[in-house]
Amino acid sequence: MNNDNSLKQDARVIGLVGLAHGTSHFYHLILAALIPWLKPAFGLSYTELGLLMTVFFVVSGVGQALAGFVVDRVGARAVLFFGMSMLGVSALVLARVDSYAGLVAGALLAGIGNAIFHPADYTLLNQRVSRDRLAHGFSVHGISGNIGWAASPIFLTSIAATQGWRAALLWAALLPMAVLALLVLNRAVLYPDPIKRTAGTAQGGTLGFLKLRAVWLCFGFFLLTAVALGGIQSFATISLESLYGISHALATSSYTAYMLASALGMVAGGFLGAHAKQHDRTVAAAFAAAALLALVLAAGAGPSWMALPLMGLIGLCSGVAGPSRDLMIRAAAPQGATGRVYGVVYSGLDSGLAIGPLLFGLVMDAGRPGWVFAGVALFQALAIATAVGVGGSTRARQAGTAGQAA
């Protein structure tokens, strides 16, 4: 990694990688945002619709675990170009399907495209951004993902309402194609480091890190928080309509408020994480507040105007936890195995996002919209236990290392 890059060059790399990451998050919701149109068009149940998101994230999760090896072998830039292309192709396929099997195939293609972004993005940021600006690069990377999540339902539903869901998907296909063109034009600043053919030997070999308890606690943390997020992404809008009797437009705006507030929370959480040492406690406090707010929302007892600010506050608390979460995981990773640890942990994210839509789809089919937010609160509360476990394991390992050094 270069440490003498100009601010302009670092900002250019961070901006390009952030734009690519935002596009991948936009595609997380291309099916969820169109549920009100896909359900009657194909006569599907909420469980069947949830299964489409499960296909996307299962493929993405498995692919992500493998994509890191491909990045190491051929370079992050080429892999990033491939992933962006696959997203565009998936939207074109989905726009033309006339059966549930076609929807599954389109979800599978989108999952393949999405699988490459974390390994490719983090590799490019580490290789091409100066060390003293790398934290800002990670911050922009996270915020751009939230912006993609927030923009997707607004973009897709506004077009689907006026031109139909097929037109919305065709317009969505233009986004990755345009971003791909921009990446290709700026490929000179995204050049990969020379490929190294040697494998690392940290912690007893390439796979030795898998024996560490903290790694699996981190995986569990991402799995649980992602199940909660999957419920919010897929069914929060529909649940709010049923619970509070609000319009689809206001319910969609409430979800957007959640994502935008989460991005703001990440900014605040960055300053908080920079000054805190026990990051697991910051995470625990933030998710405890988010879980309590979700329970209030689940009750459905307040006035309809409460839906939007409560969703925003839940997003804000979740966002505040983000930087401390990443710092917590970084501290848990043994020296020389950071990349592999992040690969396993982010597979937990995709696994949770695969489980969440299917699980909450069953809840919606049972006619229990309030249970969606109660479930969100439950999984956030369970995640607190894993975060505290990660912090305790990390402090014990660090204390043991310090004792050996003494």
C-alpha cells in the first residue's frame, strides 16, 4: 500500500470503490422493493418471495468465501469489473422473466455478482489508499452501502408505480453498466498489486484462524444482526402499512429514514469508536437501544406518525454500532489473518440476509406483521451476547499475549 499518495488520488480511489459498493447494496433490494408488484403478477406467497432473497444471499455468501481466493489469484480490479457486469445482466434477465423459476434464476445471477464486492473492495482500498486515510475509506465504504440501500426502494417503486415493474428493472440495469464504464475509464488508479503465489502461515496455517472462538462469535454476531436487517429490508414497509394504516409511500419513506439515519449514525459512531477502547460495550449499548425501539414499533399502539421517527431512531442506533463493530472484529483477528477473518465474518452477513427474508416471510404469511419488529428486537438482543463474548475473548487473548511478553 502506498503511503505517499496525494489526497486527490486517495479520494478518487475511495470514491470509485464506494460507488461500486453502493451499487451492490442497491441490488440487495431489487426484488424486495418490488414485492407489491411481483406478488400479484406471479401469484406468490410471502414465503416464496422471501425465498428469492434467500437464493440471492446464499449464493452471495458462498461466493464471497470463494471470491477472496479469486481476488488473490487474478487481482481485485478484474473481479470488481466482473461483479458489476453480473449485476447488470441479472436485472436484464429479471425484467424478461415470465415464471417463478425465472425469478429464481435472476436472483442467482444477482447473488453471483454481489459475492465479489467485499473481497475486491477491501483489497483495493488496502492496496491503493494511503494508510493515514484508510479509515476514511472504510467509513465511506460503509456509508455508500447504506445510501444504496436507501436509494433502491425509492428508485424502483417510483418507476414501478408509473411504468411497471419490468421497466423499473430495465432502468436498474443501467446503474451497474454506467458505474462499470466509470470504473473502466478510471482503471489506472485501481491497478492491483503484483499477484503473490505464496500462502500465509499465520496462526498454524492458512485455515488455522478457524480454531479461534472469537472468529466464530464474530460470525454469529453478523449472522444475528443480518437476520434482523433482512426482516427490515424485506418486510418493514408492508408491516408498517398493516400496523399503522399508513400509505405505501409513507412506509417506504420510513424505511428510507432508517437507512439514512443509519448512515448518519456511522459518522457519529466513527468518532465514538476512535475514542473508545472496549468496542463490544459500545455495540451492546447501541443494539440494546435499537431493540427497545423495535419493540415499541412492534406494539403498533401509537399514532401513525410514529412509524417514521421510530424507524429513523432504530437506524441511527444501528449505525452508531457500525464502526465499533468493525474495530471489534479487527481486534479479534490474529496478526496475519485479517483478510481471511473478514471473509468468514462477512459470509455471516450474507447467511443472515438469506435466512431473514424467509423467516419473516413465514411470519407475514401467518398474518402477524407486528412479529416482524418483535423478531428484529429478538435477534438484535441475541447479537449483544455475541458482541460481549467477542470482547471478552479478545481481551483474554491480549492479556495472555502481554503476560507471555512480560
